[in-house]
Amino acid sequence: MPLHIAIIGGGAAGFFAAIEAKRNYPDTDITIFEKNQKMLAKVAITGGGRCNLTNSFEQISDPKHAYPRGDKLMKRLFKRFDHHAAYAWFEREGVPLTTQEDECVFPVSQDAMSVVNCLTTLASRLGVKQLGGYQLKDISRNADGTFHLTFAGGKEADFDRVAIATGGAPKGEGLDVFARLDHDIATPVPSLFTFNIADRSFLTLMGTVVEDAIASLPGTKFRAEGPLLVTHWGMSGPAALKLSAHAARYLQEHNYQADVAINWTGESRRNVTEEEIASIATRNPQKQLATIRPFDLPSRLWVYLLQKTQNDPTRKWGELGKKNLNRIVETLTNDIYRITGKGRFRDEFVTCGGVSLSSIDMHTLQSKHCPGLFFAGEVIDVDAITGGFNLQAAWTMGYVVGQHIGEQ
């Protein structure tokens, strides 16, 4: 009798688990159950509809820089299926890829449907059944060790093995099913969000982008570097999004009310900024402050910062004096704003939390409490910064589940 395997969740991790399981165990009977009618709906909208499906990892020296939670697990699993393997996998399956200057990897077609169609077509060709409109409500063990699945609307089915790839649960919906099976649950909270800033004078800078900024939360170790964008509601861009991911739990515990410090120079050593400002003043004593922008800052931002330090932009550099120079340096390197809430980043909502890694075998992703039950993707307490890292985690975990779920 062939093994009957259920994959719960028709997203990136679910499809990868199903495809790899069918390749490794061709005699198995595999069905993907998705609560929505459309498969891979989130993949279809990621990257603005272009699908940022992985990253070159060129700027990531340690997985913890990309994965605020689950970095040790990902480091281990990447030895078996990493971004190089994912790149080769998709190209082999007929999806040519390209790496952008920011190290994000996209299909050459710049169309997420290239990825969606690749996965759905390949799964169909291998004989994987795909059923939409099936929302899991409960899992229980039968006396013979198989699993009894109950879906919304009263549909039921039994399976030998089950992989859970239902994605993140922003409000914790559905996780009680796994808690009842003795799994520890890390309470889900939002990750990857923008910052609401109420300061109206700051919001007049809407549209301003600083390519190299450092954002941090004073009094904590949370910090992030990269481009920062001023929006009509506050702050966005990679620096803000990375900081939100790393500080997701801290900010949730503080009700999304906290100070954020911005270093506009991108230079972490304050003395370098001091020397640069002093040098400009010495070399250009007769020039107006507004005419020379340190660190290539956008002119609107530079004038705003000068006014914030009570320096007239028409003032001459030679008239500054030590007190004003220090005030400018302090504002350039430690400009404080109050976060008054969070915004949502496009349609790419990500949560931290889910089934705790303490409940899962780190080699197979099988449950420690229920043999035959596997987990993959964001339903686990693993999440990443923006840039293709979350999808890479989904491919990697799906691949690993597909290696082990059919083992006797």
C-alpha cells in the first residue's frame, strides 16, 4: 500500500515539500490542501508581483543578520539546500533568474506567475493532487498512528503522514490545533512593518531617500543599516523594515511606541563624522551651510537638519563655532524620532512566532511529539528581513521535509 501524504498549505513551502516528496518517494500518494481557491497566492504578489524568490546572500556574513529568529536552524538546513541550490533548481525547471544590484533575485520575466506556473505545472505532472477550499480545523491521531484531518464544512480524511505549511498566523489562528498535540507555540506578532511618525515637520520630507542610514532603538542592541525612505506616514525602506524584523517582539511589547535613532551618515564611528564636518568648515569658511551637503545628503534633508539644529541655511561655515558644530554632528548621527505605531509593508505581511523550534527535530523538521507530522515555512517560529530571505527559507524547509516525509 502506498503512503498517503497530506500537505496542508498550498504556498511556497507546501509546493516544494510536495514536489520533492514525490520525487524522492514516487510511489506515495500526495495531496496539497489549500484554504483559498488559488494556490500560491502569496508568491504571486511578493516582490510587487515580480517574485523576489531568493537573494545572493553576498551582503550576509552570518544567517542571524537575515533571520532574526531561526538563524541556527537555517544555517544547518542551508548545508543541504541553500540559495545556490534554489537558483539552480528554478533555472533547471525553466525559470531563468537574474540578480539585481541590491542582491535580490527575480525571474528574468519579472513576473511572479513564472514561478507560480512552474510549481503548479510541475506538481501536476508528478501526480500531486491540488485541492483548494480546504481549511484545516483539527488533527488527531488514530489508534494505528495515522492522522485524522478535519476541514471546515465537515470534510474529513485520514493520512499516513502530514506536513503543515500553512504560513504565518498573524492573530494566532489555527495554532491551537498544534498546541493540543503538545507543541510549544511562540505567540505570533507582526514582523516587517514600517514606522508611523507623528512629527509633522519630519513628514514634510516625504519622498526623501537616504541610501546609507543606520536606524536603531536607543537603550537596546537593535540596529539596522540600509536605505531609509521618508513617507507621508513616517519611515520605510530596508533600514526601517530590517529594524522592525529584528525588534518585532520588543516593539510589540511596547505597543509600537518607542524612540528610533537615525544616523543619516551611514558612518557608525562618530569621530569620522566630527572630522568630516570640521574639515568642511575649515576648507569653506565663506560658503553658506546649505551649499555643501556632507555625506551627499539630499538637499531637502540637509536644510531640514540645519533648521532643526537652529542654524540658518544661509549662515557661513566659518561662523559656526564649536557648539553649533557639535549640535550638527549629534543630529547627523543620533537624530531621535518617536514611533507612534506600525504600518503594513505592501502585501508582504510576515509574522514572527508560530510552532516553537523546541518542538521540532532540527534535521528532519518532524514533530518531536507526533511522529509522521512535519512542519515547513512560516508556521514555524522562523522569519526573515525583506529581500527574498523568507521565500528562501520556505524553499529550504520544503525541500528538507520532502526528503524525509516518506521515510519508512
